[in-house]
Amino acid sequence: MQLFYLPNLNKESISAEFSKEESKHIFKVLRKDVGDNINITNGKNLFFEAKITSISKNNCEVKIQNFKVKDKLNYKLHLAISLLKSNDRFEWFLEKASEIGISEITPIICERSERKFLNEKRLQKVLVSAMKQSLKSHLPILNPVVTLKEFFQKDFKDELFIAHCEEEPNKNLLLNSIKPKSSSIILIGPEGDFTQKEIDKAIELKFKPVSLGESRFRAETAAIIATHTVSIVNM
């Protein structure tokens, strides 16, 4: 099954039109024709069945036949992860986290972060592609890049965790710390980990230090393990 994305669709929608780029893909690559049925999501947990009413390489119009409300994740996971040296690795993380199930991502700049900016438009496309590929109806929120200091100024109402590699007497496994159906924020540091100053500040703000296991992981691997751990707890 192929899934398409139109963010402006809602329960009252009766028709829709694809962009020129998407229309060309539907017409020339997928070779769809008038009368063919296609599946669409708005990325907000709605799943639509539609029939093509008009199609060319520049324009594709559909009539909405019906819609389904898909179940939301039974948990909320917000991952705040440092920018990585490699854009490809950050994109890989976004793709896999979206496939597993995540609510929100905030890229952060830490003291040891070697990159200071991201191509947010490209990363948004990665998330959309991953959502369509995995046949999900929820598009994770991608927040603008902020410094860790700016992130710490937010008003947190979630379970708070920081995954780091330093020895810590009160550090438990994330698997044993996450509560089912909870709302949580997990901090993942850069290559080289958080500084002790950053860890201390996080703990001061009630972030609980957690371990992801005995091995030392790449930052993007740690982020995927955290995402998958939360998913497993909520299965």
C-alpha cells in the first residue's frame, strides 16, 4: 500500500489537490489514472481513502470517499538530541525514530556540539517520508534548533530524563524508569557526551539520570535505543 500526505485535510474535506511535484510522481512514476483509489494521511491521526477524479503530470485531484481516525500513540515522547557532526546520521535517527513512534523532537546545541545549524526543511521531508513509508498517520513535531540553555528555560510538565555516560550513584536503566502511558522528555547528548556542568544543571532541574545499557553508544544509536525502549514499555 502507498500512502500520501496532505496536511490540510480534515474531517470535513470532500476533495483535495496535490502539488505539482506530487502529481507528477503519481502520474508518471506510479502511473495512476482517473478512478484509481489512493490512501492519504494528514499527519494528525486521520487516514483517508480517496478516488482520483483528474490527473496529469502537473495536477492530481481526488474526491474523499471516507476517513478513519487512527489511534494516537498511548504515550508521549519528546526527545531533545544534540546536533551531530554528520547530517546523514541525524537524518537516520529522524527516520528510524519516526518509524518506531515518537511525538516530538528538539535539536539542541550543547557545549560539545560541533554543528550549530540544520536544514530543517530537508529534515521535515525526512520525517514525512518515514511516516509514509511506515504507513503511520502521525507526523512528529520537529522544533527549531535551540541551545541547551534555552531548552532548560522551558516549563516542563513531563517525566524528565537525561541519558549520559558518567558514573552516577542514582542512575537507573531507562527501561526500569519509564512509566507506561506517560509523557516524557529524554535528553541525548553529542559525540563526547554532555559536560559535567550540563549534567549537574539538568539534575538541578529534576531530570533523572538514566542508563541505556552497558555499552557506549553513538549519539544517534542512543537516541534510537531510547525511542525503542519507550515504545517497548508501552506495547
